[in-house]
Amino acid sequence: MLSSIDLNCDLGEQDGSEGELLDQRLLPLVTCVNVACGGHAGSLQRLQWIAEQCRQQHVTFGAHPSYPDRAGFGRHELTLDPQLLREALSGQLRLAALAASRAGIVVGRVKPHGALYHAACERRDLAELLLEVVQQELPGTAVCGRAGSLLPALATTYGLRGLHEAFGDRGVAADGRLLPRGTAGAVLHDPGVVAERVLRLVTEQRVRTQSGVDLSVRADTVCIHSDTPDPVQLLAQVREGLEAGGVRIRAC
């Protein structure tokens, strides 16, 4: 049996015509997109446009909620009253659901963004809060988190499908966590290196850590970030490498 993998990318994060053009070029290269829904970036107009593109191109439309932090692009953990965070996340998911409904599709996945992603993958209180919000607003959908972490493991207890995610364009530490942005090796730019890394991840379920040790990783989906330098070339070469290696690219 051939291996298969879902490819995802975060869209709707860059404003203006340049951002829309980037989204337009990236969308055909993936099987799922996670769309900013107002917390760190994004707008209803952009959500609706991407949702319509997803309908036409048969790509899974996902929500990408975050801490309500447009100034910091959602990359800094915030200490918020749990009820305020719950309300902020509910509002973002409702915005994504509205856009999907207007396009005649559904929100197929929820993947938290930035600091919220990392915190929810490790802290039970935040994981449970996020899963409760998803269960309320989008019952039965899938929730995406770092492979082997708490968030996807807890999803099934809320009647949700947990998806384990790995990152093709990010370096990892020995414990599987992403290296912090700004440190050496945190963001991988070379398309050949990224393509080879993703192929090995899918076919061998292994990834090389910063220290040079192989880490076992079982992933349902692999992300290439839209803000990594030249993400279109990265994704195109990743797809080419996977297909040449006999891997089927399909939504999970």
C-alpha cells in the first residue's frame, strides 16, 4: 500500500493584493488551508474569498484561531481571563463558519495559531478550553495539533477528530517541539532539504532534530508556512518529491 499524507498551509495572514495573490498561488498545492479568522490576522471578506476557492478546488477549509493579538501576530502567549479567551475563540470560529456557509461548504478543521498552538499542545487547561469551544461551535470537526502532543490526543474525548501535525519547514528540538523563531535552524529555506525532510517524515516516520538525532514522528498532516521565504517553491518541490517517492497526497 502506498503512503499518503495531507499537506496544509496557513492562509489569510497577509493583507492586501499581494497577500491574496500569495494565497491564490498556494491553495492549489495543498489539500487543506487554515485561514486566519480575525485573532492575529484575517477578515470576513478574505475568509469568504478563500472559502469559495476551496469549494471550487476541492480543498479542505480550516479555521486558524489565535489569541486576540493582531499587534503581535498571535506569537506571544497572553494571560487572559478564561472566559474572555473563550469568547474570543468562539467569535473567530463563528466568523469562519459564516464564511464557509456562504460558500456552501463547512469548516473541516480547526488549527490554533502561534502561541496558542504551542500552549494548547502542552497545557491541559488551554487544550480543554479550546476543545470545548470547538465542540460548541463546530461539533464533530477535526482539531490539529503537534504530533504526539496533548491537544490531538484529547480531541476524541470531546467527540472531535485529533490530527497529528508535523512541520516541513521548521527545525525541531530533541523533545519534538519546534525551535523558537530567531534561533539557528528554526526556519528551513532550502526547497531540496525541505522536500527530502518531508519525504522521509512520511515514508520512514522519522525527522532529524537540531542535535542530529532521529526522532520518531507519526503525522497525519504536514504544514509548510505561508510566511516562510518562497513558500510556493517550497510546496511545489515538496509535492514533486512526495509524488516521485510514491506518496499519495490527499486530505485526511
